[in-house]
Amino acid sequence: MSAMELLLKQRTEILRALCSGGSAEHLESILDILLAQEEITWEDYQNVQVTGRPLNSNARNLLDLVYTKGADTCELFLAALKQILPKEQGAGLCFLEHSSTLDELEVTQRTWTETVLKRRPSLVWKLQGSVQDAVEALVESGHFSSADANEVLLPVYTPSQQARRLLDHVGSKGESASKMLLQFSQLSEEPQTSPSQDKLTNTTGISSSVLKRFKEKLSSSVSAESCFLSTYGRTNHMPLEVIFTEVQLALPDNKPVSLEEIVSPKDAVNGEADTVLVSGVAGSGKSTLLQRLHLLWSQGGALRDFLLVFPFSCRRLNSELRELSLQELLFQHCCWPDRGQEEIFQFILDHPQLILFTFDGLDELKQSFSDDQRLCCPTQRAPVHVLLFNLIQGSLMKGVWKVVTSRPDAVGPGLKQHLRREVLLKGFSPAGIESFVRQHHRDPTVAAKVLESLQANTALLGLCHSPVLCWIVSQCHKELLGCGEGRPQTLTDVYLMILQHFFQHKHLLKNPIGAGWLQEHKETVLYLGKLAFDGISTSCYVFSSTDLELCNVGERELLTGFLIQSRNVSQIDGKCYEFLHLTIQCFFAALHIVLSPNVERSAVTKLFDLWNTAEKSSTCFGLCLPDKQSWAAKNDRNAVETPNLQIIATFVSGLLSQRHKSLWLHCCPGAVLEQKGRQVVKSMSKGMQRHFRSIPKPIPGEKKSMHALPHFVWLIKCIYEMQDSQIAKDAMSKLEVDHLKLTYCNIGPVECTALAFVLQHLKNPVGLNLDNNSVGDVGVEQLLPCLHICSSLYLRNNNITDEGIRKLTDKGVQCDSFQKIALFNNRLTDACTQHFSHLLKTKQNFLALRLGNNNITADGAKLLAEGLKQNGSLMYLGLWGNRIGDEGAEVIANALESSTSLVWLSLVGNGVGSTGACALSKVIRNSPSLEELWLTDNCITRTGVESLIEALENNPRVKSVWLRGNELSSEDVAELNQREPRLLF
């Protein structure tokens, strides 16, 4: 068979080999050879290698070019392909028995420039580890300008691509530059190795130059993928270093964690595990966080303990249908070694402590986590999800650190038992929102106006703690600033704003969109909605051209900008697309449910019936689809994720609200919309009643409590999206509890806004417990509308500062029912005590103030004491874990000396000594109500205890004084306890 026939017959296989792993290295290496052998011209080269064009398109153009040049060029091409392809990739291809030789031609040089061209393949190989040094030498000699240097050294290029750009520039600079480069290449053929690389070489037998070049190629590839902001559309090509804004990271106990501390041996829950989970809700910035971490590693700014970092996208792994070995997974999905593949893989196996794997979007895998199928052999082939699960649980590659991102709802106990630690991603802080907006808008005037608008709309400000929503608001700043009093309040409002923004952008701002803008684009919305809906139904987030055709998504829909070409997946058969963000896909799925005539009306009811969904292996969406055959993943237990359904249901609630009714007037029959709206309200009502029925009867003598589950919070958010006070009132009419606990429910500012909207309609005051969430100052402000119905408010571990307390106390003094507050483990300082002092002076029915584990000193105690002197109702005062010392203890004691209401006082861990203890003795002696005094873990000596004993002798009503952990000997403890049994050591 001739070379031309072979090329034609094997075209598909050759394309697949050239595009394997998404790297252009094979294609560019062949172009180098063809240029050097003068089989193609420089013009041919430029026509094939077009920057920005998909790799598979460039590869097709090369095959077309080679075929048109005839048999000799085809023969040389096959010989080049055989030489540059790794053995495994070339195994399925047929080559000529007697192929052309590719030995470098003997150069009877006519010019230095011709020599550079003739030796291009070998020069690329020699220079790729020392491009920067070569560029610096050319700059110093005057052959290159700084602009030339910057163009060659762009971080988006891999080392070999930088070498090719260097050769391209040198070729245009004349003989002198070419001569100098050839001389430089002779001096730098054997790069120097660092001591650490020598040590690795000695222990592994791998050539240090092979390992170094692979690390350089890998880090360059990681840098190229990470240096531009890839989340939320990748449309503006903003450098990540310019736009990236720090997000809030914390451990489950709310201990802050920095970006560099994500991979840390500290605070391990399971010291035997080596997987770190970064969890956060949709839109919290998980992908961008990993992207930033990758970029810092590639630049040497973080993760310095890891020699190699392999990043994976679970969205991309979803499309991998082949069974792979671990070696194939690493090299085909991350970075293919130019040589020494087996040696590099053996190095990885021998030194797991120097390797890091990252997996972005575990919740996007079609398969839920399982440890049923164990795998420990790194060369054994298995489905990709099996490899991933075994890596996470440590059966495969024990000792390699793994960082996995996921939404919290997708992480069950089966996975958590294999985690070393979990890091919670909580989105932007208020300062982070400001930073992002200012970085997004180069015009400071525009940035200031956007920030001013956000400050005037705290509901929207709360939404902007989510980075994706902050991006939408910044992107749609013109719509935001022009909407006057109709500013967005809900999640649905924000996504409708971006929908209008993108359609406006489609018209290039020449044809302003009027009141009927949605009707004009209804067909596009329905097509995109069907694609989104079908995708969510089958856990599909990347769509092929065939998928688009089935949903009638064509060029018009692509031009809107909601779909972008996926960089994570490359197919020989065509481009792949994905929605800008998962939440935007959910939004279009919700539009499909609301507007499509092909969706059964019962779909709304089934969408909200998530409890039955969780109990059954099938899913509600399967029943909603008119085409049952399209329900391909019907029996997959994770084919539809509950978190996605919840997001869609939230959007459906907002879209069917009365306030958006005018949008659908000409898009859908009014009767159908009214019926769907009633179904939403009815479904939410049933969901609430189910929660209320599950409340256990109170134990005799105790108050009735309800510990709400995350599903309850989701229903509250759906009610808020409808913005109908009557619906909220009806929902709360049957809730009769004394305490409502919402601890560890991922309550942030957005949830606080929804809670306040609904809970303000409770009939009777309730104790609201929001301990261990992410309320923050903005969330505190959002809770104020329901403060009048809160008899007590518990906000432990919520990242609240003095500013939040100022707003809380200003409102609290106006609320008769508000009588108790607990704020331990926050970020309070002395400044907060002046606000509480004012509250104590004003509210003579306030009962409990707990401010433990903050940063209050003696100065704060003095301010607080002013309020304590004038308050006659306070029963419980907790200041443990602060730093008031003896001075603070004295002023507190003087303020409480004449109190007739105080029952319990805690000054544990405050550096109180005997001076403070003697002052507190006056409180014990004079108080008619005190029962317990806690002075554990202080600095009290025997002198102070003697004073306390003397006071106790004069007050039999005091039940106990806790003194464990003070400066007393064991003999003192025994004797003093014998004298006064109410002293507890």
C-alpha cells in the first residue's frame, strides 16, 4: 500500500494520535521536521499552525496539506509520525516497511539562518530547557528587544512552544542572531542539575534532565491552563493574577485556613488518610481556587513540597469511556512526557510524597462515590471513576496527596471516612466583594457606583458573597445601575438580569430591548432550556455537536454566549460545549420547565418531591421527560443530583412568582403558568408540613424544639424567591416551637435574607440557633427584620465583627421579645462592648449575654460594666476565653456587686488572679440570686481562694464556684475542698 493510501485509510487514527491529551506537541514536532526537510514552506507552516484555532482543526489542515503534496511528502510524514509518537500510541498504526530516513541532513551551509531551519527539530529539543537564558543572551547582545523577549516567553506557551517561538524570531533577525543562537545551543546541551535533582537521580535511576524537562513541560502546561480566568465564561481573557480575589476558607470548626494551608499535615481528622476535600456550594469559587493553586505551583509560589502536580477535571473524566491504567490517566489527561515515560512513572510510584493530584468537581461525576471495587495495582486498567475512587480512599497510590472539590451535599459518610481533613469554601468576604468589583472594572468611577448600589441593597450584597453572582452583577453593571427601585432582590432576579444582558449584547447595544424582550428570544430560550434540562437529567455538563442538534441549538443560540467551547474535552469529531456555569445550566432547565409546552404539569410537583427522590433509585426528572428513551441513566443512583434539582426548583419558584408574571404574558398560556404557580405553592406547603410533623413531642418540663434539616432551609429559600408575604405567612402558621435550631446548615447571608422574610411571620417568639454557620456581618443585618420574633439568638462561630453587633443592638433595643444572645467564637473586640452596654441600659428585660472566646480586654470590660450597673434583669453573663485580667474582673465585680438578678457568671480563661478573685468575693457575699461562678483556668492563688471561701460562708444560696486549673498545689486543693465543698477543682 502506498504512503498516500495509508494516510487516507488511517486518517481518523492519525488525527486521534496527533490530538491525544489535548497537547499540540506531536503536531508541532512533525511540522518542525517537515520544515527542516523542506517538504513544506514557511507559508504552509503558518497556514497549518493558526493560534487560537482548535487543535483538531490544525491537525486536519496538516493532513490535507501533506496529501496534496504527493507521495514523497506523505512518506516523509509517516516516517516523522513513527519517530515522534510514543510506542503505545503508534502501536495501532501501520507504517511503510521502507520509510524515509529522518537523520538530520549534512549541512553544507550557505547561511546561518538556513542552518537554524535545517536543525529546527533538534534545536527545539536542545533549547526548551533554556529558552529564558537564550533570550537574555540575545537581548544583551542587542539582537532582541524587550518586546521580542516578552513575546517568546509568554506563560501560555509550553517550553517546546517557547523554543519554537524563539527560532521563529531568530530567523527574522538575520545572520548574526542565528549564528549566536547556534553557538549558545552548543554551550547549553547538557543543563546543570540542582542538588535536589541529583539526589532524586541517585535514588531512582532516572536521568535528572528527563525529570527536569518533564517537570518544566508539566508546569508550563499547568500554567497555560491556569493563567487566565477560566471560570464564568473565559470570555474576557483576564489574567487570573489580576482578577483573582481571596475567598474565605475555614475548617468545620470555623478556624481560618489560608490558600497555602489547604494541603497541610495540621488539623487532621484522619491521620492515615491523604485526601483533602474543599467543599462549597455551587458558585462559591471552587474551580477558580484550584486554578489559583495550580498557577502558584507552576510559578514556584506555593506547594513547594511537591515536585509534580497533576490536575484533573471530573467534568472531563465523565467523557472518558475507556478503561485506563493510572499511567495512562496521568499522561493522557495531564501531560505526556516527550521521553522517559516509564522512568517518570516509576519515579512517581517510588516518591508518592512528592506528587499531588487535584480533582475538580467530584460532584459532577455521573457515578457516586463507592469503595466497593478495590484496586491497588497502578498498571491495571479500570473505568476512570474506579481509579479515582481508589485514589481518594488510598487503595491506589497511598501517600500521594489528593485535593478534591465538591459541593457539600454530594459528600456522604462513605467518602468522609477517607478524608484527612475538610476545608470549607465560604465565598467572598465583604472586603472580597469590594476587591473583586474594583478589579473587574478598570474604571474606578464605575466600580464605585456598583459598590454604592450594592451597599444600598443588602439583599443583593448578600448574594454577591457567591463569586459567580458577584461576577454576574459586575458583568451586568449597566442593567444594575439603570434599574432604579427595581433592583434585584432574589437569585432569580440576578439570573434574569444576566439573561437580558446577554441578549442585549447579542444586539450589539444598537437595538435596546423593550418590554417584550423575552418573547422575541423565546425560541432560543426554549432550545437552550431543553439542552440544559436534558443535561441535568443525565448528569451531562459537556455537550457534543450531536447533543446540540437534537435540541435544535444552532449558530444563533451559540452567539448568545451562554454556551462556550469546552477546553476540558477535545473530540476528533467536533467541538464540545458547556454552559458558562453550572448554575446557568440549572437556570435554563428551570426556564424549560416553566415555558416548554412539552413538559408535563406534574413535573413541578415531582421536582419539589425530593424526599421520595432520595429514597428511590429512580429520579423525578425521568418522569418529567416526554421522551422516555432519552432517560439513559434512569437506573444510575446518581444520574440526577439532588443539589442541582434544588437549584432548579429555587429558580422555578422565582420564575413563577407574581412579580415576574408580565415576562411570560406572550410566551406561555396564562392558565398554564397559574396552575404551575399553584403547584409550587402547594408543594412547598406540603414540604413544610412534613417537617413540622417530624418534630418530636417535647420531654415533660422542656420546651418544644425543632432541629431543621438543610431541606427546610431550601424550602425557605424557595418561598423567598416568590416574594409573596402571604405564602410565607401561610407556611409559618402551623409552626409552633419554642426553639428552632439551624446549626451546621451552611447558613450564609443569602439564607439569612430568606429566613428573615419567612420567620418574621411566626405567631409566637422563638429561640433561633444559627451556631456554626457563615452568617457574618451582612447576614446579621439580613436577620434584623425577624429579630422582633426572636426571644433568643445563638450565633456561635459565625465570623461576626463589631460592625455586625452595632447593627444588631440598634435593632435589638426596639424588640421587646429579644432577651438572650450568644456570640462566642466570633471576631469581637472591645468596640462591641459599648453597643452591648447601651443595650443593657435600655432593655430592662434582657436576660442573657454570652461573649465567650472573643478578643475583649479590660478596656472592653470597663465599657460593659457601665451597662451592667444600670441593668436590673440580666441573669447570665459569659465572658470566658477573653483577656480581661484582674483589672477587668474588678470592674465587672463592682458593677455586679448590687445585682439582684444575676444567676450565672463565667470568667473562665481570662488571666484573672487573686486580686480579681477578691473583688468577685464581694459579688458572692452580697448577691441574693447568684448560683454559679466559673473561674476555671485562671491564675488564682490560695489568697484569692481564701477570700472566696469567706464570702461563701456568708451566702448559702451559691451552689458552686469552679476553680479547676488555677495556681494551687494538690495539697491546697485537698485542704480547701475539705473546708468548702462548694469549691469545685
